[in-house]
Amino acid sequence: MIKAMRETTLETIGLGKVIDIFRDGRLPVGPGQAVDRVFGDASERGSMVISGASGIVGAGKTMQLGSRLAPYDIKVVALDFPGAPDGIGQQYQGLARAFGREGADAIMRNIIRLSYDGRRLPDELTGFRPRFLLEAIPEILELKRAHYKLFRDTFPEIEIRSVTSGFPSSELGVGVAHPAFPHEINKIWEVVEDEPSAITQLLWALGMIPVAVADNWSFVLDVLFCGVTLAASRYGTATNMPAWKIDKFTRKLVGPNPLRAHDAIGTKGATFLTWSCLHHLAEMYGPLFEPTAEIAERKETGRSWYPPNHFRPLVDWSMDAEQSEEFEHWILGPLFQMTSLMLHEQRGHLTHINAIGELCAQFRRGILAVIREAGTQRVVDTVEAYHRLHPAAREAAWHPEAFEAIGGADWQQLYVNAEHDGSIGVVTISRESMNDDVDRELNRAFDWLRAEGIENLILTGDFHLSTQMVGADTSAIYPSLEDVDEGVRLTKTWSSTARRLDSDFATTVGFIGGKRCLGGMLELIVHCDHLVAVDDARFGFPEVTLPIVPGVEGCHWTIRKSPPAGRAKVLRMLLTGQEVKARDAVGWLIDHAGPIDEALRTAWDLANGRGDGIATRELERGAFDLAIEVGELPEAGSPATETARAAIAACARDACGTDLGEALDVQCRHAAEFIASKSCRKGVIGTDYTKTMKI
Amino acid sequence: MADALRMFPRARIPYGTWGSSYFPAWQTSALAEVNIGQFAGEAMNRILGLRKVPRTELGSLVIGSTIPWHWKFWNAPLVASCLGHRVPGYHVEQACATGLQATLLAGAEIETQAHDVVGVLTFDRTSDSPVGVFPERRAHVRTQAISDVWDNFGFDPATGNAMMAAAGLTARKYGVERSEVDDVAFLRYQQYFEAKESGFLDRVLVPLDVLNVAGRPLGRIDDDFGVRKMSLGAMRAMNELDTCVTGGTQTHASDGMACLMVTTKERVADLSPRPEIDIEFVAKAESRTDPSLMPEAPAFAVRELLERTGLTMDDMAVVKNHNPFAVNDVVFRKVLDYDWAKMNRTGCPLVWGHPQGPTLTRVVIEALEEAVDLGGGYVLVFGCAAGDVGIAAVLRVS
């Protein structure tokens, strides 16, 4: 009997629970298996067709899927009108950067470009046995329907998915796989289908992130992104504030630069899509979504939101406290109201609704995390304040009752879940970077497992949203740049959470199944008794390059956990920021590296106390003298990096020079003081902070 | 008021929808670094935002400036683009009369029903004025280069005299005493600083933060930089540059912008925070006097205006003028028999400078604010302009 704090996101695409992946010692579906299910086995391989392949979406997805399907000998047929501008050729340089020229050439060779006139499919298409059509043609419903009929008449068995950004599946008559910008690299796909399909599982098996959403107009991403764009435009209409400055304040408040994003994508096309999305939403849900006259005008004229370069803004805009509060109402009010609608309609798993904004629309924190922290009353007050500013929005699509469940596990565990089978607990992290939300949710997960009597656990990514672990969310560090005490609080809080992996459970196993585990996330996970990774995973402490002193005990716990012979390697990693592959880190940073299935089994065995043959690294709990030689270091490259190296070395020396109990304070003080130093404030995080928050 | 005393019966200036930048003296502020047309457009947008007037209310824009600026060819439509609202419009220019002429022309636009809401946006940058190169085949110097501000100040091609010479000639014509000119100038400084300290100017002038190309602060325009308190003794001690003209009794070049709106009576309620205040156009007059006697021209324009309307100086609640020389005000007393102490109670261009295009716009705005403080009445605004021209207009606040 498996119990979970809340539904596992993998279950929404038919792939079960995470604990089953460890119990079974394999992934629920492998890429080869998924490819066979969609395209047939090697003897009768079919092909993929992308129509509208020269457009922004089509070209991006041709590259993304083409590069992933090429190893399986799946041809990608890129279909478009003969006169369509070449969007595919433009992708070549990006491919070459990612895969090298030879790799890029191989991928391009696998892409078959065919032209058609919109009425009759090219004869040679039959020879490629199309099995899966990804439709990326213009957002005109009748055009799309005719397109599907054309394909179905010719290839009755073909699976069709539309990349539409707005039309529901019920209107289209086909499933939806709506990808997020930038299309060549963003892995998120909002999928709409009655049951989890082989197509969706193929996307997952190829390393992408399909997210199941309900069949509504404009799904989740476009409601959020178009919604924040609309809110920004409405604020500009009400106050005259120019787009560039609204963007700055919006970025400070929630994260995105929605108006700049439209210019970056292409003002006319992007604004048309936003208008189209809002227009249909307004028809369905009323004035909350009514596009502004400015949006309507720009989708026609293509006039950019930002001024041209030779008219870079001259007159700055500022806001006093009252104006700032009103700005919050203008921006957050509609976003909260739109979110209430999506919750009311149960548009998706709460973790997904929350994550989509972060992963696809630059939200610094997911919209549900923001709502959760604000609390129901403040959220309702904000929406009502917005209604006073824009009374028409009050008319419909406001569901304050949707926030009543805010205390439940679905709301409280947006980023971290826990499952157990009565013996082993699996804690999954669905966010690639660490912040206070993740920290609090980790604690609740640990508390829940303890309350359930679980003594052994595996800490891992969620095999879904977090395909890697990149470290601390640097925005979480912003307040510490100007306040040493806040830095001490932050580092001590996160470190104390990490220490629970050492103190609260009999056995803990950290599992790294993604591409990399860096910085704060690595510091967290090294607190586990054992570390297991897939053998091409990479580890590193990039803090020195930012620069910052690792704050979650990276400067001593990793060293204490390493046998004396490996300590110099750990210290060298800390001082240089250089990464190491899992297979090269066995014995001094991790305990086992291997292919995915083997790594899964090993983690499960270790959690069950069956780690025979795997040497355990003991944690040095006492004080010791860190007098080790790391060898010659590469050039620091900047005085700030040089300063950070000295600070990290001092932190490591001092923290190791005390016992484990005192080391926490020593490490936190070193880290906090460096964060508040000029070196950090002038570095990457400080610059980003100034750019984002000091406007 | 009888229609005979309504110049544009349809047109109104909506109270409180106006604003001006401070006028920093030339080369003393970030305004010396900017494209003033772009700055003016963005600044008007900011001012309208602060006044809670959506820029989209504008149907047209009358811009006024006198010194060429980069991309001037593109005129009001370009400035409107910088403002963020693509409306049509045109440019008007009459040296220091520009601000008043632009306001009156906006009234005419309303009166002719061409538009419902017209913006008036005037601006100039005297700092680093452009140098024009003019091929002149009939001149013995085949090509002439003219620094737009200073070379024009120094030479009226119609008379061959400088502006300052006109002030001296007029002072001599009227037998103006230096001591009275110093007294006028000293009072004008006192009036300005009293208005400033009372907070009156805060209702007119808007601090503006100017950015450089990297988006970082270039400077804050929050004062009429270069204006400092003057003692009467210091005023009297100054060297005379021409008859009755000293550094203290003449204005100085400055940079800035000022804007207001003109609309129909019906639309005032949509735009003004105090729609109960009614501001009407009453009458206008212009005159051109004899060569190099520019300081007397405004007095003649006012005299003509009074004769035409039947109004007297005693009817005026507020009297305010553009006075590049204190001589102007003394001559005005002599021609109209009007006590100069009753004029310019909140300051004037003699003190806060002379950016040309927006000068009389700021005078109009300050005059209207003063009239509102006084409970309404006739507002007389007048001034001189290059070419020995005087302009005068009466507005009525009720």
C-alpha cells in the first residue's frame, strides 16, 4: 500500500508514482519503447510530420523533436507552403552550437522538407508512412479543421496533435500538445487528451515535460502569460506609464517582462496570439479578459511595445507607496482572479498550474506559491481592489471559493511531495532551484514521513518537472545582499533542513537522475548518508563564479563526508567551480554511479539497507585541520573570484576546524558576511538584484 | 460673459491637466544632454499620468519650439510617438510668443471642431544649440554658419541690432531710470522665491528624472537651476551692458518644456480634476513696433486688446508677462499706467529663464493657477518676441 502526501504529477500522464520507479528499478517507459509505440518497430518505422514547419513554433519543434528522434531513425517531414519564409534554416546555427557541426548536419539530414498548397498533400508523403502529425499552422479554426480532414482522409490511422495556443481540443477535434516559447529549447508541453497517450509518454521519454491540462480555452500558460500582458497593458492605459517601465515594475513584482517578450518574439505575431487568446477568453468568460485597444492596435500594426533604440527612454517613472499598492492591484488582481477561474475549472494539477508560470513565463515564483503566501483574505482583498479600479472585471469569472482549500496538501506541497510504502519514503523535488518555498515544503515532507513512522528515505528529483537541480534560486538571496542577519537566517534555515537528512532518519539516499546537480541543491543532497547518480550526471559548486560562499554547509559537510584522500578534490571544486562527472566522483563525493536502471536499483537497495559492496563514506563529526594541498588553480579571472576563493577557503578551514555542532554557525556567518560584501553585491547576483529590484 | 468677449466659445482649458518642467539654466542640467523633442513628449506623458489624464484622450498635438532639434522634420507626429499616442499635429513657432500662440491655436482647433482634445506641448533646449550651415550665393561670405541661439540673440537681420540693444534703445526712448529697473528686477526675484517657498510652484512644476542611454540616472530636473536670490545692493552694483541692462535685469537662456490641454466645454468634466473651474479664451492682440524697440511692443498689444474688448487693467485679476528685460515692465508702467508691483506675483521669465518655446506656456499655467487661488477673474498674459513683436491674450477663470 503506497501512500502519498498528494497526487504524484507523473500519474497525470499515466506514469505512476515515483516510488514505483525505484521499486521496479526502471523508468516506466524508455525512449526506445515509446518510439516503437508511436512510430512502429524498426521494421516498419513511420515518420513524424510537422505542418507549418517554417513558422516560429513549427521550426523550433522540428529542431527539438528532430534532434531527439534522429537516433531512432524517425524521419521528420517538415511541411509548409512553398513561399513560406525559411524558419528551419535559421535554426541551424543553434543546432551546431548544441550538437556540433556534424551532429547538426545529421539532424538536418533527417528532416525532409516538403511543400504543399494547403489542399492536397504531396504524393511523396505516403512513402514516409506518417504516424504522428504535429500541426503548427495559423490560429484559424476552420483552416485547422480542414487540415486535419485532409490528413485523416489520406492517413486514417495518423495521430494528430495541435500546438494551438488557444483552441480547446473539443473545438479542434484533435488532441493538443501546446509547447512553450522558446520552442527549440523549452521542454514544456501542455497536453490535452482524454487519457494519457503514447504521444505524451513519448514526449516524456524523450526528456521533455508534458503537462496534462484540462480542455479549456487557452489552457494554463496562455491564461497566465496573456493575463499578465493584459494587466500590464491595462495599467499603461490607466496611468500612461510606458511599456518599458511597466515591464520593470512587473518584473520586480512577479518576474516576467511581458511586453518586452512580445517584442522579442515578434511584436505583430506575438501580440496577435495574445489578442486571439484574450479575445476568445473574453467571449467565454467576459470582460476580465477583454483585450485593450492598445493590444488590438499593435496586433494590426506590429508597432513595437518598446521604443526604438534611437529613442531609448529619457524620462524615468517612479511610484510612491500608494501608487505601488495600486500597481499591485492592477497586476496581481487580474492574475489572482484568472487563477481562481483556472482552479474552479480544475485545469490541472496544482503543481503544474504553479510551475507553468515559472518554467514558461518567467514568474519568479509560481502563482499558487504567491497566493499561498499572501493568504486567502489578502488575495480576495487584492481582487476586490482591482474590481474598484476596473469594475467590468467583477461581472464574471471570479471564484474566491477556489482558495478555500489553501491549507490542504495539494496547495501546501507545490514543489515537494512524499510517498512511502510503509518502509521507504521517497521525497521528490519538483523545482530545479532551491528557495524558501522548497525549504518549507521539504520540512513538511520530512515531518509527514516521520509521523508515518518512516525511517529510510530517498531524496530525488520528481522525474517530471525537475530534469536537473541547478542550485539556489538566486532571487532568494536578494534580501541577504543588504542584511547580514537575513543571510544568517537564510543559510541557517536551509542548512538546518538539510541536516534533518542526517539526523531525522536512519538511512537517507540522495538520487541524481538528471543532467546535473549543482550549488545549493548539491549542498542539500550531500547531507544524505549515500549519494547515487546516473553516470553522466555532473556535479559542481559554481558559487565561486557568482561569487558567493556556499551557504548550505557546502564548505565543510562535503569535506567531512569525503575520505581524507578526496578532500582536496572537493576543495578544488569549491575553489574553481569546475564540474565533475558522476562516474569520476565515486568514492569521494558520491557512492555509486551507473546507468539509470542500475542506479535506481542501487538507491533502492541502499535505502533498504542492502548496500552490499558499496563503500560508505563516513561523516567526520569532529574538528580537524584542513591543511591540504589543492594544487595549482586556474587563473581566477577577476578580483571578485579571487576574493571569493579566499573567503571559501577560510570558511572551509574555520568550519572544519570546529565540531559539527559549531560548524553550522561558523559556515552561516562566513556565507552571510560574504553575501553582504561588496564582492557579492557587485557580482552576478548583486547585479541581477540591482537590475530587477532597484528600479 | 457676452459671446463678444469669447474668442473661442467652444474651447476651454481644463484646469489641472497642465504642467511644466523646471527650467534649468543652459548647460546646468541633464537637459543639456537630451533630444528635447523626445524629452518633451515623454515628459508630457508623465505629466498627464500624474494628472490622471489618459494620453489616449488626445486627438491632436500642437507643438511649439524655436530651436532646431534632431529629427525636427518629423514634427508633432514624432513627438506624439514619443508621448506614446500616435496622433496628428503640427508645429508652431514665434520665438518667445510660441507658447501663447500654440495655446491660442489649440483653441482655434477646438473652435473649428477639428478635434475635441488638443494637447499643447512647447519645448526648447538652448544648451548646445545646433549650428546651421547656409549656402548663401548672394552673400560675400559664400557659406554662413549660424549658432542658432547665440547668433540670433546677437543679431536681428531686419535691424542689424542685438536683442540687448533693443532693450537699451527702448530704455533711452522712455527715459527709464536704472534704479527703477533694478527695483523691478529685485521685486521679481522676491516674488519668485516667495511663490517657491509657499509651495505654489509645486502645482505647476514637475520634477523629472532623466536617464542616459543605458537607462541609468543622468540627472533629476527638480529646480530652476541657476536662479539664486539677489539682494538689491547686488543688483545695483552690476555693470551695465547697455542702458538699464545688467546681468540681473535681463533673463538667461534655459532648457525646458511645458504643456497643457485644450478641449470643449463638454469634455472638461472628463479631463479635469476640478471641472467646476471654467477657463475660457477671451481675446488676443498682436502688434509690431518700430525697429529695435521690442520691449514696448507688448504694451501696445495690451493697449489694443483693452481697447477692443472694453476691459481695463483694473478688470484683470492676474497680470503676467514674458519679460526678458526688466525694462519691459517699466515701459509697460509708462504706457499703461499700471503698477508693476501688481504683476508677476508668482515669478516670471526674467527670473526663471528663457527657454523660448515653453516660456509663455509656463506663464499661462502659473497665471491660471494664480487666478484660481484668487477665486477667478480675467487673466492677462503678454510678452515680447523677436522681430519687435508683442502679443497679448486675455483668459477668464470662473
